[in-house]
Amino acid sequence: MPSSPRTIRTRALVSMTAVVTLLAAAGCDGDGGNEQGKASSEPSAPAAAAPSDSGLPGSLTGQKLDWSSCPAPSVLQGTGEKPGSGWECATLKAPLDYAKPSGETIDLAMIRAKATGSGKRIGSLVFNFGGPGGSGVSSLPGFATAYDTLRSRYDLVSFDPRGVGESAGVRCQSDEEIDASDTVDSTPDDDAEVKAALADSKAFMKGCEERSGKVLGHVDTVSAARDMDLMRQVLGDDKLSYFGISYGTELGGVYAHLFPKRVGRAVLDAVVDPTEDPEQGSYGQAKGFQLALDNYLKDCAKKGTACPTGGDPAAGADRIVALLKKLDKKPLSTQSGRKLTQDGALSGIAAALYDKGSWKYLTLGLQEAMRLEEGNMLLAMADSMSGRDENGHYSNVSAANAAINCVDDRQRYTVTDVKAQLPRFRKASPVFGEYLAWGMLGCTGWPVDGTTDGPDVSAEGSAPILVVGNTGDPATPYEGARKMVQELGKGVGVEVTYEGQGHGAYNSGNACMTKTVNAYLLDGKVPAGGTTCR
């Protein structure tokens, strides 16, 4: 779903970090299933990598991190409690520009929880939860209980990627300016609304250039992957053990391409299709979110009068479309005094589709909007997507999302391009199609040029990488997993399927999936390609 419920300025947000607070409150469903296959070799014991083959000066590769107790997440990192005593934070210095490795540096925020098990420690397991734009420093403690078993042999480590949170975080607008964008329709209905949306997008980009111009050309995924290899060296690991989710799968694939011989055990869960351009990715998300919504509507229909969209799933989708059209003309009031707009409702609905356990919040939100004509719940879920806290402060998830996408992607689209695609997008999703189509303009006019037509994830010579696809995933449709396996190359990607709902598989609570991934990461047991968990 787009990273902001306000404007057409950014395209897709495929992050699970944006809805951390919501998902933490929601339960997860799951059941058991298949067994794994053969074992792989044990990774070598951790040892400091020689800086001579890194291309970086010893002042960077030989850093000694000053681990200390963690503060509460900053405003830019997003909401969250101060991590407990088991967590440590540190700052890693990395080149601003890897073409000038001895030049100016930036600080990268890191967090870790040391391994607690009595077994042989494998090393560090580095996490990226997606976005792009999600803070790993604020996210990992919130998700940590799901990785307790992995912590028996790994230090759990995450970080704010460059441009995110406290790692040279991109800033574009004040909180008040972001709130003001709520009045701008991101699915414009006429030329005047198109003009207003483009003006809002231009103002956003101008703010990014004025506040963060120095880093905008250096927050690309390739540089973030190089940061991870520097991190690997400083942490003292011969190989990188990695768990990437959503956009984190693209980052992991790029790392494997750059450093195939340095891949240890890596899991890519909720997989971005590396072969798609922004238009294809947005179209795929339109279909993916519509599929997830249709699955919700079928489930809701079984609940009788408690279901706000009724007993006919097809009619239920029409009711949601009608609600959105109504909100386009007259936003709903909320207890906060803010209004629930059409864009806010779309973003709130999408937030609830990231996890089946949060479908109950969607039901409550739709009940409130349709029956009471109030927008409190849907607005709260929209805020979780855009990184707005209860005090009206925004994390930089939307700004970072735009900056990383736009420096990565060379493609720039026009209003004519969008209008030509609108019928196809509307057909793919009557609910989300227009929103995602207009989001294609998110990088048009960006202050720096994009760098690639798509990520190169070919990784000949890499150790096996687990590639996990979820058949009901709204944000990273299932087909992306197979494309990632193909692009990684023969003998590298190992496809594992979860037949379930929500964004990602490992945290679904499915016993088969948990067992499969844990056996791979902890014991080196590589499952047979095509393994399916239900």
C-alpha cells in the first residue's frame, strides 16, 4: 500500500514495520504441517573479516562498537517503548558515498540482543523488516518474542538503514505540513484536483531537497547492502546471516548479488518481485490487496449480522466502494477533531490486511464508519501506516520510503501514463486500484535521478537462500517468491510456500513454517524446494 494516505507523491509501501503497533495487539493464527529436507554445512565460527578485500579503510572495518543501553525510539524512528535491559544500541560509521570510501561518513543506528542459549553460538542474525523506510531499531524489540528460539544461537541484530530513523534520516516536512496534506485528494477526479495533488507533491519534494539534499543521492539499496557487509565485518562474522522481510527481501537479494561468497544462512520472507518495474509492482499490489480484501469479506460474511459488509462478499466490496465515494465528498468526524478522508480510510483498510489477526479491527472500523458514521478506528489504523503517533508527530517512514524508492528506480511516469492505466488498475481492484495507479507519480520530479531499471539479485556461488512466499499476501504477492528464486539463480533460491493470509509467513504462527525456518537457520537443514506449509 502507498506509504502515505495523503498524496500521490510516493508509490508502494511494502513494509510490515508500519503496522507494528497494530499487529502487536492482534493475535496470529496457524497450524502445523510438513517436514524439512537435508542438512547443509555448518557456517564457520565467527571471525573478523580481513579489511584488505573490502575496499574500505581499516578505520571503518576495524571499528569497535560502543554498545550501551538503548533509549526509547526517537520521533523519526516511530512509536515504541524503551527497550529493556537485554537490549544494547550502538552507532556504526559508514561512507556517505561508497565511491569515496575514505570521505565523509554517516552514522547508522544499530540494536542487538545477545544470544541466550547454551548451545554453540552461530553469530549475528541481521534483520530488515521492510519499507523501505522502517526503523529496525524500533521494530526488532517489538517483534523479538517471535524470534526467541533463534536467539538461542544468534545475537539478534537490526539497524536503521541509511535515510531511515536515526541513520541520516531523510526529513521533508513538518508535522503540520504533513497533516495539511490530508486535504489533498490522492485519487483526483478532475483537472483541478490533479493540479492540487501535483502541487502538493512538488512541495513535498522541495522540502526533501531543502532538508536532506546531501543524502538523497546516497540512500539507495546498493549502498544499504554495502552497509550490511561493513556491519558483518565489524560484528566479526565471516558470513552474513540474514532475515529480510518485505523490502528486506530485495535488500537481501542485492546483498547476495554483491557478496555471494559472504552469504551464510539467509531467509527472504514476503518477497518483492525483483523483475517488476514500479508500474508492474503497483499493479501487482492492486491485485494483492484486492485478493486480501476479498478473503476478509468472505470470512466476515460468515459472522452474520456482526459483519458490516453483509453476507454477500461481492456486495460487501460494493459497500466499501460506496463508503469511499461518500468519504471523498464528506469526510467523517473523529474524537480527535481530525477527519477521516477517503485516503485515510483506504490506508486504514490496507493496514488491517497485513495480518489476519487484525481483521477484527477492520470489522470494528467498518462498523463504526458505516453504522455510526465515525472514523476513529480507521483513522488510527491509517496513522499506523503513515507513522503518526498520538501526539501528532510523524516518523520519517514516508519520507524515507520516497527517497529510497526514487533513488533506486529510474522510471518516471506522467499524468498521461496514469490516466492510460486507470481502467486496468480499477479492474484489478475497485477499492485500491486508483490509489495505486496515481501513486506511480511518486517519483516524478524527484530532486535526484534514479539509478537502476530494477535490482540485480543474481547470486551465483551463494549458499542456499530460503525464499518464502505467502499465497494470501496483499503487499508482496505470492508470485514474487518464484521470480526471486529464478533471479537468484540455479541452486541458490529455495522456494517455500505458506498457504495463508497476511504479509509474511514466519510470524503467522504456522507451526510448519516456524519449524522449517528454524531448522534451516539453527541447524542448517535446507528444505526441499517446493515445500508447502498449510
